Amino acid sequence: MSRPVFFAALPRAAAGGHGRPRASPSFGTMRPVLRVGPSPSPTLAKVVAASAVAVVAGVVGAPAAAQEEGAEGTAAPPAVGAPASSPAAAPPGAEQLPAPAHKVTLREDTTNPLRESVLVFDQSVTTQTAGVGVTPQSYVPLYELWLSFRPRYYFDEHWSVRGRFDYTKELTNSQTTTYRNEDVFGDVWTDLVYEASLDRWWHDTKVDVGPRALWPTSKVSQGNGTYVTLGARAGAQHTFQIHGEAAPWLEFLWVRAGFAYLHPFTSATTPTDYGNFAYARQDVDGRSFISDQIVGQTLVEHELWSALYTRLQITPRLSAQGDLFLIDQWHYAPSGTGPLPLSSTSGPDNQHTANTWFVAEIDFDPVSEVTVSLGYYNLANAVATDGQERSLFGGENIWWSPSARVFVDVTAHLDALFEDATGRKFSAERAQAAHEQRTAAHLR
């Protein structure tokens, strides 16, 4: 899958959840998931599928005419049980590609309007809970559950709307939540994304861009007085073929670079909205006054995510992934009404903070409807406890900190469940034909 969701200013740490994007927390980019098909679905999976997507099937339904995938379009999908259409004929003089030993397609290449929609169930513990590494001062164990619903709807091969809904529950008494076993809801994400293929210039390359809005449904964003957080996301990805999609091992290496910018619109430059909270404090002249400011740190004004995603497809059902994020935050400059003491240093106050986030995991697909993942991630301030920047090596590095986590994910692929429930298998056959048509066009 992927790792933490950051709600307002690095909320997961503040809100008591880690949340993980299978893209990105900040990017919402789904890594390419292989679909080995057609494979028989267990009876239990069909029962679950029928109940899980009954509402979705009634609202979305199967489009009367799905958008065509190929550069020049493909024929309408065959009826259920009918043989797959023959591959597009290669142009004269083009190399004839051998038929794959087994049909393997990427979910992102299907015509399913719900493709890449997932429901993630995650369990995680910190490394200090398991007694790994040095425990700082006090032993504070953490065991947390996380549920993430990430629907997508594709209008055609370019435009899609995407959402994300997160819920976490800590089963220990850690410091990440106010109350024991507190229910924590994250901000709701909404994206409008435009995708385009660059096969004409570089085969197996795609780019995407679109606006993003985060709605303040989390406790942290509401405490910050956030009205809405707006921004944009963009990225580019490429698939490096190793032995090819028909190979039994080392099929391809997928690489993506992504960026996301966010700006929260808030009622003040410091957190103030927390019910009727108020307390007496002193100004710089020593006079007392009533303040509703929750913390001394100002809110984040601008936030920039930079990410590098990688995935190695080891076998058709087994893959390894590694992601690295750099999260830059620029806070509002502090303001005051009284005279401030002169500083002995020149230059403006540094309101920039940075965090690094490393994620590694192994994914296994026992069936097309489910992926099981085992992984590790470390999210930490770029400045270590000794005041120095974290490095790649040494005691204070980006790979480990006392808050690092080990996680186990179970991901339900809602597009496959939707097909099981409706009986519409418009993924394997049409995507395979579209992929072969694009490959043939590339050889012209």
C-alpha cells in the first residue's frame, strides 16, 4: 500500500494517525497493480463483492459505452463468456510480438470506471513497542488500526475524480490522541485529475496534474480553524520493462516522481478554534490578557511535498516497493502588539521546517480482489535530536527513529469486486487488446 496521511500541518503525527497513501499521502497516486486474469473468484469473494458494492453498482452502474482505450479505439466489450477479441493487427513491416504466456495487465490500463479504487485496512506498531532500537526517556507503546476508503471514478481515459476518507483508532494509551481508544477521523480529500500518456515520445510513460481540496473533518484541522485546504498535484511515471509482462519473474520496474502543494485557509495564523478554550497569559510588557491561542507555533502557510516512488514487480503476484518523501513547510511569521527585544542575530526568523518519510514494503496478491502487504516506515523531522540534519548514514539518519513503524495491510480492490458483483469483465480482455494496440503503434 503506502503510508501516512497528513491532515493539516503534518497532522498524522499531531492527530494520532499515520495514514498512508498508496500514493501518496499527499499525492493520492496509486501504484500500478498487476491483475492476473482471468482468474476464478472464490465464492466468498463474490458474496462479499455483491454486498460491498450493491450501492455503488446502483449509483454508478455499468456505462452504456465505456471510453475506448486504444489510440484509434477498440471494439465494444464482448459479452460475458464470449472469447476475447483478437489483438490489433500490427502494421506492415512491424515486429510481430509473441503472445504472452498468461494475461497480465495493469489496473490503470483497464476500462473499468472504478479502476484503482481501494479499501485499506492497516495495523501498525512502533519499533519501540517491539523493543527495537533505543527507547527515548519513557517507554510509550503504540498499536493502531487504520481504515482508508479511496474511491475513484474515471469519466474517460484522461479525466477522473478521486476521494479519500480515513479513520484510525489507537488501541494503546499513547500520546498521539487525547483520550484512550479515541476515534480519529482524517480530513476528506478530493482530487480532479487529468492524465495523459506520452507513448508517442517515450513508451510506458504517463503524466498527471490536477487541483486538490482537503475538507476539515479532522480534529486537528478544526482546532486550527481551517476552512479548507487547497492546492495542486502533479507527477510523471515510467515503467522500465525488464523481462516483460509475460515473464514469470522480474517483469518491470515502475518509477514515479510527484509533487503536491497545499495552502490551508484558516481563521487565524495560530490555532485558536477549540471550543471556549481561553487562558490568562502575559504580553511582552508584563501585562495580563486573555488568549485563545492553543500553541505557540504558528500554522503552516505553505506546504510542499516532493516524492519518489519505486516498485519492482518480482513475480506476477509479488512486488517490492520503496518510497521517499521530503515535506517542506513554511509557517506564518509570528506577530505581536508589544515591543520585541532586539535579536543578536541578523536576518529574518526561520519559519521553515522539513520532514523526511521513508516507506518500504512487500506486496502479495493471493487473488485479484485482495493485496496483502508487510512494510516499514519512518517519519521524522529532518533535524535530529542532536540539532544536526539527518543523513543517509550514522546514528541520526532518515531510516529509523523511535517513532518508526512496522505495518500489515489488507487492501480490497473495489474495481475487481465491482466486476465480480455485476458480472462485467471489461478489464482483462479489453485492457490486453488496448495494450497490444499501443505497443504496435509504438513500433510503427
